[in-house]
Amino acid sequence: MNAYYRPLICRNGPRPDTALDVAGGPYWFCEAEMRLRDGTRKRVPLSAMPAAWQTAISAPRADVAGLALDRPRLMGILNVTPDSFSDGGRHDGYDAAICHATAMQQAGADLIDIGGESTRPGAKPVPIEEEIARTAPVIAALTKASIGPISIDTRKVPVAEQAVASGAGLVNDVSGLDHDAAMAGYVARTKLPVCVMHSQGDPEVMQDDPRYSDVLLDVYDFLAARVARLEQLGVPRGRIVVDPGIGFGKTQAHNLALLNGIALFHGLGCAILLGASRKKFIGTIGGTAEAGARVAGSVAVALAGAAQGVQILRIHDVDETRQALALWSAIEQGEQHGA
């Protein structure tokens, strides 16, 4: 029976000589939680972990879209759609989109993720031509204004092609390369970094009745298979980002299990992206029905992800998250760098 190893991450205190880095970053581990499909879970030392897991977890992550992953990076969300769950189409006009992207960069966004098709639960597909018309002109204008780097949030190769031609430097595919069979080959040919997300079902039906044997391990296996497929096409792990897909075919219990165990995904040897901002479970637990009022809960989830070594946080509330990360980091270190 295959075993899975989640590093038990340490962030301060004396570091043993035998400890290993987590993804080449500032955190370290000298123990892990071993999990089996039969429900077994136990704490084990490094000496009990296979070398392949140790190497995958500890190896430094390559830069993504020109960004070093030596600290949590903030991916600002720009929905150029009329039906986004979070902002109700506030930024779907050309001028509004440019203004919001600029504001997010000034607030501290390290990259801007632009999407022209809502993937909220129950959303209908958008025709390719319409998705291109929504995204490509905005990307071109932002590129001209040196706002970026930019990622394109799409499941479709023609949309990605136009976005990249307009200046996008990363493809963010919420279908895990399953919606458009040509997407894996496209990112391989173009040598683009790609974010591969887990989703159970298309947006129209994904929340109808999501089920898993073990959500953490099932999502890990899904992403491991997609990473292996890309590697076979010549895409190195340094160009692959993995996303467990919070809210995409998951119940609240599934989301919480993934967030609690998200450090497991370091075992894939890829950068990890967490996109939980303003999602329904945050409102349910925090008692906030309106998506736009879920800022505090979203920041709390982002900090929990950062504490487990997540490298990219996909967020709506850039300034608030930046401030929280800066204070959290300063408190952990006991001082502010440059003071």
C-alpha cells in the first residue's frame, strides 16, 4: 500500500542539524505525518521517509513567471466577467479592469490573474470568441502599461493563445488540463509555466454531490497524474504549479481537510497555489453571507496556507493580505527587516 508523507513544518525555534528545508524556503521539517489509504496516520522521522519524498519536498522551487518563490507571492484576481461570484461584474468593462489591475499592483500584487469565464458553481460555459474579446484587449493594455506579470485563467487553448500573444506569461487551467485535450501539448510547446488545478466535474454540476474516498489523497493522486503527464511531454516540474481546487467539487468538510493537509502537496515537487479567497465556506464558518464582506476570513485562510509553505496565494483583497503577511512574518522573526 502506497504511503503519503505530509511534512510537519516548523517556522521558528532551534533547528536540528538533520532538518530539511521545505521547498527551499525559510521553513523546515524533521518529521512527517505518514498516511495510508486504510486510514492509518502516524508521525514518522525523516529516517523513515523514502528518499524520493524527502527530495521532492525539500528541493528549491524554480521561479515562476519571473517571480522567485522565496516568500508567499500574491496573485490578484481580475474577473472580466459579468457574473463573478465575488464581485458581481464590477470589473468586466475595459476601463474598470485596467483601473482595478493597476490598483492591485500598487497594493502589492505580484502577478495578475485574468479570467473571462466565470467558474462559480452552476456557471454556464462562455463561447471562445467572447472569452477572447473579454480578456485579450485587457491583457494587451496591461502589458503595454507594464502591469504584470499576467496569468490567463482559462480552460481553452484558443483563449490561452490570444492571451499569450497579448502578453500573458502563465496559463492557469482550473480543469486540470481535462477540458481541452490540446492544453497540455500547448503549454509544452510554448514552454509556458502552467497551473494545474483539481476539479471534480464542470462548474455547472461540480457542487451537486461531490464524493471522495479520501479527499486529500484523491486530490494528490489527481495532481500527481497531471504532473506526470506534463513531464512526459517535456514540461519540467519547475514550470508546473499545483492547486488543490478549493471549492471546485468539494463540500465544506472537503475544503477544510485540504487546507489542513495542504503541505502534503509539497511532495509533488512543484509550487503550490491556494485559491480560497471569499469562497462560500468562508462565509458559512465566518457568518458572512455577502462574498465581498469575507475579507477577514479570506485573510485568515491565506495566512494558514502561508504557514504551511504555500508559495502563491490567489486573492481578491491584496492590500489586506499583504499587510497581514507582513505583520505575521515580522512577529515570527521578532523584528522587521530593515528596521
